[in-house]
Amino acid sequence: YKQYGEFVAEWKPNMLAEGKGTWRFESTGKMVGNGTYQLTFVCTRGAALSLGKLTQYKRDEVLAQVMSDAVAEGGAVVTYTIEQSAFEAGLPFFIEVETNGNASGSYGYVFVKKLK
């Protein structure tokens, strides 16, 4: 998975809502500095997981939103590109993504890579 960048998070069935929902994970220390970042979701096994809008937060402030309608399944990847322009060291950053699917059987990883 090295081509996707640095590991950020892992999803398992008990972390996702059954059907429609959102999944939030911390990205503090993974997206350091302003720039263009690529977040890649890799489904490693189990049921398909539909991914929708991705939102980046600094504390509770929305920094970026990217719309998508993609499905992660069977080793397929879903990639989002965001512009981070309000980085502040020491503050918590989170990513929240809309999910929809049979969460009881979906497993995968999230990676981040700085493009520029």
C-alpha cells in the first residue's frame, strides 16, 4: 500500500453504521502543512462500502468538502483530493465521510499522500 502514502485509519464492521451514516477519524499529524492531499480508501475484504461526501475539520470548523459517489469493494480504491489551506500545528484535525452499505462485513484502510 506504499503507493497510497501514509496510513491514517482502519475501518472494521463495528466502526461503521449499518446502511447510511458517517464515519469520523482523526488525521492530526498526518496532514502536516498546507497543500494538496490525496486520501485513499482501500477496501481489503468483505462487503462493498459506498462513500459519499468527505469533510475535513479543524476542531469543529469545516475546512474542506469533496463530493463523491464511489464504491470501495474487493481491493478497489476510492480517492479524494483536498486542498488544506488553514493548517495550525497542535490543533486536532478530523476527516468525516458519508458511508452507505453493509457495514457488518466491510474492512479497509485509509492512507494520505501530500501531492504538493
